[in-house]
Amino acid sequence: MVNRPIGAPLKRFSRPTPDAIRRFRTGRPTPMKYCSDCAHPVQLRVPAGDNRERFVCDACGAIHYQNPRNVVGTLPVWDDQVLLCRRAIEPRLGFWTLPAGFMEIGETTAAGAVRETLEEAGARIEVQELFSLLNVPHVHQVHLFYRARLLDLDFAAGEESLEVRLFKENEIPWEDLAFPTTAQTLRFFFADRLSGHFGLHTADIFRPMRG
């Protein structure tokens, strides 16, 4: 397990690819070949009354809108330690992350964050304020993390985790973190803890993962 000081570069995070940059700047949707409603081929064009290219099905008339997806999670804390999960699934199998996942229909962002924490870490928490909001345009996502207080130490790895454990700041496996949003949220947290003031943090992440 390799530790690194706060602010040091994360070597596993690569620069965005030229295609990712073009897709972000132009707002072009993710490639799609067939209509999910009727299975006929789709065409990429600007529909009437719109100003962006969409995939349109001429057979059934469906316009396929592709919108960013919300990933919600928590930063669970016990005294001076933070709870992390080691991923049992791709992407980033074997790497460490905060408990998080895609928001489900019919739930709030906070409820989704609590659910993901229970599913991935088996952890009971008291959810607190929204702590970080991170735009990840190259994968069409927005990541939202809530600060949370662990209610007890009765946690265990869920189906999507290999293991779950608490880390002090000097134990964080910085070189083995799964995602830039996890690293950024942890940096925000430790900086705030040092200053004694916790606030809402926002950032734009333009670093696709490599490997």
C-alpha cells in the first residue's frame, strides 16, 4: 500500500483523450446504432425545434435524449478515520473507492447515497450535508458525495466490494484509488478538517482512467 502526501499528482489518472475533449466541447452524444424502442437504425441529426444533435429513429419517430447520470455516495467518518471499499467489479477492479453508485428512479440523492453505502459497505450511517459535487463530462456523469457519520463499526463488504476498512489520513492508498472523484473528495475533506471548517466543494474532472 503506497501513501502519498496531499496535493501530489495521481499517476494513474491520465489526460483526456482527443475524442473525449471533442465530445465534451461539442456536446455530441454517446454513439448509438439502433433504436431501443423498435430496433431500427438511428440517424444522428438535429431534430426540429432542437439545437443539439440527437439520435433519431425514422421508423418509429423516437428521439433518444442522452443526459448526464448522477452517481451518489458518502464519505463515512469514524473519529479520525474514513471508510473505503475495495472494488470487486469493473471498472477499476481491486481499487479503493468511497461507497457510491448510480441514483435510482424515485429516490433523492441523499437516499441513494445511504442505500449505496449500505449495499457496498454494509454500513449504517447518519447522512449529513452535501460535501462535494463533481462534474465528469467525459463519462456524462455528475458525482455527489455526502459527509456521513458511521453509527457503529458493524460493517462488511457487499457483493460489489472485496473488502471494507477504515483509513487514517496517513494510511489512504492514494496510488490505488479507483476514481479521480474519490481522490478529489478526500483531498477536500482532509483540507477542511485541517482548517476546522467544512463547506460544499465543486470541481470539474477531465481525467479518464487508464487501464
